[in-house]
Amino acid sequence: MTEVSTATIYDRVGGYEGLQRIATDILALHHANPVLERRYGSSPKSDDELITLVTELLCSVTGGSETYTGMNMHTAHTGMNINHEEFLEVLDDISKALMKNDVSQADHDAIMMMNFGLKNEVLAH
Ligand code: HEM
């Protein structure tokens, strides 16, 4: 009998710990990114707080049972006047972090599409 796989992206990338590693790499890339560093350098949230929130968000959209405890994406980015270049750089850093952590091409692409879908909630408003 053919086995039907019920594994989720969350399972394949190593669950909470795997996504926490990816979130940590994303933030490190943002800090090193000349287009983004002023944003994250001046955030009132600590790196640990941001890593936890991004990890929770990634868990909750990839099949994990964790609850995202942060603000929704529209509220979190209100008044920041984020432009297209910054949005593209954030996506680029996410892609690099996924590749660094050997996420498969199919899972990489699915995660990238989910992030791209947040564009209208994140851009200047
Ligand atoms: C797909 C795109 C994005 C996702 C998934 C995302 C996700 C998040 C999350 C989960 C938080 C924490 C929310 C909370 O505090 O409750 C956050 C905060 C933040 N985001 Fe984003 N973000 C995205 C795009 C961007 C972009 C393009 C920028 C601009 C460079 C940006 C800058 C920030 C900053 C500076 C904070 C900290 C806010 C503060 O200072 O309190 N984000 N983001």
C-alpha cells in the first residue's frame, strides 16, 4: 500500500528549533543589510523578542501548533513608511536564510509566497 505523507513544512524544517535557527539567521542578515539595518537597529524590541515572534509566526503558518503572540502584520508595521526596496530586501534575506538552512526548493518557494502575500499589509500605511 502506498504511504500518504502527512508531514508539514514545519516537520521538514525541524519544527520550532529549526524555524528558530532560520529566524535568527534572518535577523542577523537584516542587521548586516545596509538597506535595513537602521530599521532593526532602532527597534524598541530586543533581538530575542523579535526572533521569538518571527519563529512563532513561521511555526503557525507552516503547520506547527504554536500560537503567534505578536501584532498582526498591518498593525506591526503601521507608521513605518516601509518602501518597496526594503520589502524586497527583507524577502531576499528570508530566502538566503532558508537556503543556508538547506530548506528544500519546494518548501523555500512555498514560504516565499506566503511572505510575498503580506506585501500590502507591510508597505507604507
Ligand atoms: C514578509 C515581510 C515581513 C514579515 C513576515 C515581518 C514580520 C514581523 C514580525 C512578526 C514583527 C514583530 C511584530 C510585533 O512586534 O508584535 C515585525 C516587526 C518589525 N518589522 Fe517586520 N516583517 C516583514 C517586513 C518588514 C519590512 C519590509 C520591514 C522594514 C524594513 C520590517 C521592519 C520591522 C521592524 C523594524 C519591526 C520591529 C517593530 C518595532 O520596532 O516594534 N518588517 N515584523
